[in-house]
Amino acid sequence: MATDSTWLDFEKPIIELERRMQDLKDFGSKESIEFSAELKRLEHRLAKLKEEIYSGLSSWQKVQLARHPRRPYTLDYVESICSYFVELHGDRTFRDDKAVIGGLAEIEGRPIMVIGQQKGRNTKENLYRNFGMPHPEGYRKALRLMHVAVKFNCPIVSFIDTPGAFPGVGAEERGQSEAIARNLREMATVPVPFVVAVIGEGGSGGALAMAVGDAILMMENAIYSVITPEGCAAILWRDRARAPQAAEALRLTATDLHELGVVDELVPEPLGGAHRDVTSAAATLKEALLRWLDDLSRLSTEELLSRRAAKYRAMGVFERG
Amino acid sequence: MAEETEDRGSWLAKTSESLKAKKKRELPNGLWVKCDECQEFIYQKELERTYWICRKCGYHFRISAKGYIDLLSDSGSFQEHFSEIISCDPLKFRDSKKYVDRLKQAREKTGLKESITTGRSRVGGHPVGLGAMDFAFLGGSLASAVGEKITLLIELCIDYGMPLVIVCSSGGARMQEGILSLMQMAKVSSSLAALAQKRLPYVSILTNPTTAGVSASYASLGDIIIAEPGALVGFAGPRVIEQTINQELPPGFQRSEFALEHGMVDMIVTRGELRSTLIRILDFFQKTTRLWERDAASQV
């Protein structure tokens, strides 16, 4: 399991205080001593501390939360939200990409096709999952499952959580660009409801390649960006250490994207982030998913597709000069 | 064939005027240019006659959007459309410089308003929607205005039943418009789905470089994909890959020839042959369209 080092610096005062309170409670019950006054005082301090820390999170802190090693990943949400999940594997062309998962699932008794990017929780898992960075075959697997969904008239739910498409020799040899581009074009005309949930990191084209849906939901502390803040800082500031500044400039938080009209719904997280209470985070997301799936299912296929085309047609801000 | 030769003769003369490449490596007297690849000094007048291709090593110098438009179009047939669509600064983006200042500088430097020029043209008599990107304008980056111009161009093709031709030259999405730039990949690809449903041909021409967000969207979606020799074509930048895998990349990695070898492009065509190749492709597609119509009519 995750160790102490997996807490972020700005979380540490809270974690420490919580631990002190726990110790006090444990000690109190063991020795039958009443610490209620002291505990109440600490409780009050904790609430104030949380308020202080979490009400003013910078974009960079949100980046850290989005990448939090304890953050729930795609399969955690699937497990929590779906009553049934049968994972399907492979692109039928080259291999099974472990950075992308997908399969048959049920949400409140109704069938959905799940696709998503999957990170690993520790080094071993991350090597297996390639840190959630898909190769072309991952995108092709996702597309294959979309086609299965279409054939059986089943809505698609896509979970987005990737640093980006993998930059490697094999990925280039097998057409990373083509795989992403093809998905973008195909998703525009997939004739079933398609809901996207950005749960962690929306890493550029590698995220978008599975995210052209009818509704884009985004968890409060998730990010979605054209480039990583580090990459942007390296190019524009010529200094990766300027990543916090780049994060601010890129407007990559859920609030930013909601304001920019890219995200349809901002899904609130428990105070401190989804990792502080996974069950409640998943329950909130489930409620939002069901609502969108219900609404979209009422549309005819023509309405659905023309609505989707209009949604992406309207993306962008420019002038007429 | 005779027609084609005659046709080529007529535009050959005019290209020497209009193929104005960037003059970065020009020597002070403006007469000699050094080849980026083999370091050979070449007389500029000669380069203009050879479509800015090095006579010694075949290196294709970068040329402007206007250069490609003149190179591909029937003489005087190009009419620019959508030049009124220009970038603004939706994020109020500022790094070491303000985005608005970068835009102003790019406009002054290139005389262009955006990184893509779009319009109606004729190629070997075929009406086409033609777009050409210019790397000199902020690295040919894809931003809101660029996505809008390409989408309008696609819609123009759909309205008039014309094929689409895009000359790509880009380092990817424009960071200064953040997520809005990324969304242009989805916007243009979605419009291309509509074009495909109308069974209108799309020819994508990849020039040096075509990478990242542009490569991972419309550049890779042509019915026919043509690449110029030696162009950098790929998703991730070579430096990023080198840092990730921590080893040197094989020579020729991500060049057009590598892309052809791995099945990512249909053909590599030298700049001098681009127009005649494009005409042959458009001829073919026009015939298939006619045959479809004739068959449909005979079934009524």
C-alpha cells in the first residue's frame, strides 16, 4: 500500500493533525481517559486548517492532486460504480495494451461499455500499466470496443486518466498519430450515447483520443491540458522549474475548463480530494453519469449525432478581423 | 500527357517568382544559400528554379504557404477565403512574452494573419478547397482560428462538392490557447467525418515538420497521404522520445521514408512532382465520382 511519502507536502499538516487525534483517541480508549475537550479543540483546528488549505489551491497544487499516488484510478471507479464488469482485452492486431482497459459493465442494472486509461499504484503496477501511457494498440482496443458497443446499441463511458500517449520508438512505428487521429474521427459519428469522465490527468492528444463524447464530466481536482505544465515550461520558459507558472497560464483545472465551455459538468470531490473518500467520490460521479446517460438515451440517433457535431463545431475562441 | 506538360511549363516559370522561402541561411549578398543538410552553397537563382531543392543532396528547403499554393494551383486560380478569422487571446496567456505580442510579431514577420491560408483553387482544372500551413507563423501551430478556418474550408468543400487538399507544416497544437487548441483536433476530425460521409476525397500533404497535434488529427486522415522527402513526420518529438527511452534514435527515425516503410503514408513525392501527382489523383477521384453517379442513374 501507499506509504507516508505518498502524501503531498501541502496535505501533511492535515495528515499529521489527523494522526495526533487518532493517537489521542486510541490512547484515551485504552487508558479510559476522557479527552473530549481536547479532541473537540483539535477537531475545530482541523476544520479550520482544511478550509485554509483547500479553499485556495493553486493550479499547480491541483496538478499534484490530479496525479496523487493515492487518487482513485479507472478500475477503482469501475469497481465502485458498476455492479458487473467483464474486462475485454486486445486490439486484435498487435497486442493487449495494459494502459487501456475496457469491458462490459452494468450501472444500476443497465449495460454500458467501459473504456479508460489505467495507471498503476506502485512501481511494479506502473511498469505493467506503462504509467497509464497508451501505445497505438491501446487506442485501437478502445475503438474496437466502441464498435462492439455500437453493434449492440450500448452507451459508452470513457474514463480519462493519462499523462499522455507514450512517446516511444514502437509507438511511432505502429502509428501513434494515426491511431489517435482515427479515433477522433470515428468518435464523432459513434451512434450511441458517449459520456466522458476526466478523473485524473487529461494528458493532451493521448487523453482526447478516447474523449470525444456527448458530455464531458470532470472531477473537481482533475486536470486536462494541451501539454503538461513541465513540457510547456521547458518550451516557453526554457525551464521545467517554471511548471507551476505554466500550470496557471494553461488554465487546466476543472473550473477553468468549465468556464471555457469545454467541460459540461464539474463533479465535486470530497474535501481534500477524491482519495480522502473514494466511496463518496464514486457515488457523486455515478449520480452524474446516470443522469447524463438517461438524458442522452432519450435522444434519437440523429439528434444525438447532430448535437455532438454542433458541440465540437463550436469549440474555440477567435475573432473576425 | 501533353496537356500536363504544357501546364507544368506554364507554372514552372511563375514559381521562380513566387516560391519565396525563408531567407534564414542566406549569405549577406543574397545570392548564395547554404544547404541545411549537406552544407553545400547553392546559387539562390538556381534554388528558385528547382523548387528550393538542394541539387546535391535533394534536401527540401522549407517554403511558405504561398509557395505551396502557387506550386499546386492553376495559374491565378486561388481565391483566399476566411482570412477574416484570426486568433485572439482567450486565456490571456503570458510566458516570457504575451501571446498577443507573439501574434503581432508573427504577423509582422510573415505578412500572414494566421498559420494557415485557406481558399478555393483549381488544380489541373479541378476545383478544390486548398489549405496550406506556414511553419514561419508560430511554428504552424494549430489554434482556435486555424481549426475554424479548416472547418469552414471543409464545409465549403461539402457545399460545392469539391475535394479537399491540405498542405501540413506544423509542430502541433498552440500552447498559448491551452485546451481550446487541443479541442481543434476533435473539431477538425469531426468535420472530416462529415466530408467522408459525402464521399469527397481528401488529400493530405505532409511537409517538414508535421508532428504532434496536427499529425495526430487531420494530417493522418487523408484518403491519400503524400509526404515530401525527408520530412519529419510523427507524433512525439524526437527529443522527447530520446529522453523517455534514454537511448539514441536510429538514423532516419520519423522521416518520411520511415513513415512510408511503416505504412503511415501512401507515397513520397518530391516537390517538383507534387502538382502532377495531385492532378493524377484528382483525375482518378473525379472518374470514380462520375461512375458512381452514372451507376446510380442507370438503376432508377
